[in-house]
Amino acid sequence: MLLYKKNIQNLFYIFITIHLVLWTLVPSLTNNNLPLDTIEHLAWASNLDWGFNKHPPAVAFFLKFFYQIFGPQDWAYYLLSQIFVVIAFVVVFKFAEELFKNKTLSLISVLLLESIYFYNFTTPEFNVNICQLPFWALCVYYSWKLFNKQQINIKDCFWLGVYAAIGFLSKYLFIYLLITIDLLFFYAIFIKKYKKFDFKYLISLEVFIVLLTPHLIWLTNNDYITITYGLARTGLESSSLLDHIILPLIFLGKQIGILIPFFIMSSFLIKKFKFKKSLKDKKLLFLIFVNLAPIGLMFITSILTGSKIRTMWMTPFYLFFGVLIVYIFQTQINLKKLNKFILTFIILFIFSPFAYAYISITKTEKRTDYLGKQIAIKTQYAWSQDHKESITVVLGDEWHAGNLSYHLESRPMWEGPITKEKLNSLSKFVCIDNICVGSR
């Protein structure tokens, strides 16, 4: 039995290792340039602050750390993205182990995630959505530890606060998970009285607020620009009465579409989709809350505000869907007949990177085809004709100027759009098309 468990554990490690290597190599070999979001966030990382015009700062901090180690090596940022995905997978596996006490079911819960394109096809682009993944998983895991135990562990409360803060500093939409966790504990303590209230729970809130304080100060000093941008992205200001009906339905339709491969893969695993669980089951209650409540809150948001929910915003929301489905139907899973399930998994596992590579090679007008290195070389040459100093500042939009900031050897700081005030602050500068480079 011990040998069997070790074999399952080894299979899991083999899976995440192949996933990491495959999804690092494929974009590294087929893309000429880093994707839009990664370049944009690297631009922020060149000039770190406690927030930026579009998002909070965590993604830039992680990219800054990797840039300090690897510099302008594209493969490193594809690797960084996969590290975040794999950490999330490891946490989901660990959570499932504690829930099922069965490594096979735990492995299946993670393998099912390969059918959701958020966790394969879109992962090469390290952005705020990918940045949330490990912290979303860790928040759920530590919430479970607090929910499942009668004795409250102060360390668990502390780490929940830490991961909640980093997740929120990755993207504000993380708040949907945090609201869900709060609702879960409120329901369990004050309505069903499964647990007793303990002031130790407030440790998580205190840690969360302390870690958020620098960003909140920055936000106040910058007229809440990040929140304004987020609201503008929803199309809230221009929404009509009809949008309160149509946009939520479109949102639901997209979620169903995203999950079609997931349910097809599940159908080869489960004999009959019969719901035999009791809603009094605490494990089921927890899984329903952390899986369905955040999506429900997004749906309600769309109904109440008439706002558009963009598909990629839902990236972390499905991390524990495999655990939910396996838990509900575990008595109907025939572990002796896993061949079709494994075959479906292998097909999806191979098809997704193959499709990514095919699109990357055959489509020639993508952001990842941008000649960032060549443009940086030409810009450096034009600068060097008249100036001996290194380029220390680049001005322009995040894409064009961000590429220069990333590719130029001197790693100049990106300081935002071109303005007269910024140009006047430079001792020397050269402008080419919509970009200016200079020094102080």
C-alpha cells in the first residue's frame, strides 16, 4: 500500500515537471517576443512603486526579482509563469489529499484541470491573472485548515492573512474569494454553528491590512487610479438596461463553454452523474462555497451593474473544480477503468501545446512576433551616434517603450507616456516615432 501511494505521488511529480518543462519550452522556441502583458508588467518592474495605473504591484515585484537573476531572457518569464501554475497544482493536490485521504483521487482532481485552458494554453503570458493562482490556492488551503480544525492555529491565521494580501495585491478581483471565505465562516459560525467564533480569526484580517497599507497609501495619493481603470474596463459607465440581462447571460455562456472539455473528461471517469451527497456535509459545504460562490458573486455583479466580465478574469476561479466534482461523485468513480480518462487527458495534454506552437509559428501578426530586440538595437545605435551616456529613461506606451526597457542592455526605467515635463527633466533625449529615450 505504501509503495502504491509513493507511485501515485511520483506520477504527480512527473506530471507537474513535464507540464513545467513543456510550457516553458514551447513558447520559448516559437515566440519571437514576450506577450503584451508580460512586457507591460516588466515595464512597471523597471520602476517599482506600490501600485500602477492598471493594477496593484505584486506582479511587478515578482518580475523584478526574476529580472535581477536572469535579465532579458524570454524563457525565464515563461518559466516564472509555469512555476506559479505548478505551485497552485501542488497546493490543490495537497488540499485534495487532506480531503480524500486518497492519493489517486487527489491526482485525478489535478489532472482534470488540464482540460481547462486557463491552466495550459494561456499560461505562457505571465500577468496578474497567473500571478493570483498560487495565492488563490493557498488561501483556500489555509481556510480549509481553519475551517476543519476545532483548535485555531495562530500560524494558519497568519499565513492566510499573508497569502490573502499578496493575492489582493496581484489583482483586486481576488476580493471575490476573500468575500466568499468570510461568508463561509459567517455561515458556519453564526447560522449553522458548526464552529465557535474565536478572536484569533482576526489575526488574518490584521496581517492583511498591515501588508496592504503601503498600497492603500499609494492609492490615496494617486486618486484611486487603479480602481478607476478597473471600473472602466467593465464598461460600467456606458451600460444600458439591456446589459443587465444580456451581459450576465453571455458571462454564463462563456463559463459553460470553458468547462465543456472538463465535463467531457469527467464523463470518462464517472459512471453516472447522481448527486448523493448531503448538504449537511461540511466538506461539501466548503467546496461549494470556494468553487461556486465566487462565480455566483461575479454573476450577481454583472446583473446589478450591467458590466462586462472578461473571460480571462476568471483564471483562478476554477482551481478546485476538479476536487469538487471528484468529491461529489467519488462513489461512482471506477478506478479500475481509468483508461479512457487517461487517454483523454493525454490527448488534451499533448494537443494544447501543439496548438499553441502551431498558432505561434503560422500566425505572423501577433504581439509575440514583434521585433523587440531588433528595434532596441537600432534605437541603441541611433543614441550612440551622439551620446556616450547610457540610456536611463524610456518614455511612451507600455508596449513599445516597455519593449525597449526590457531589451536595451542598460535596462532604462519606463516612466510612462511622453510629456513636456518629463522631456524637460532629461538632460539629453532622442525621440523615434512614439518613443523617447534619454538620460539624466
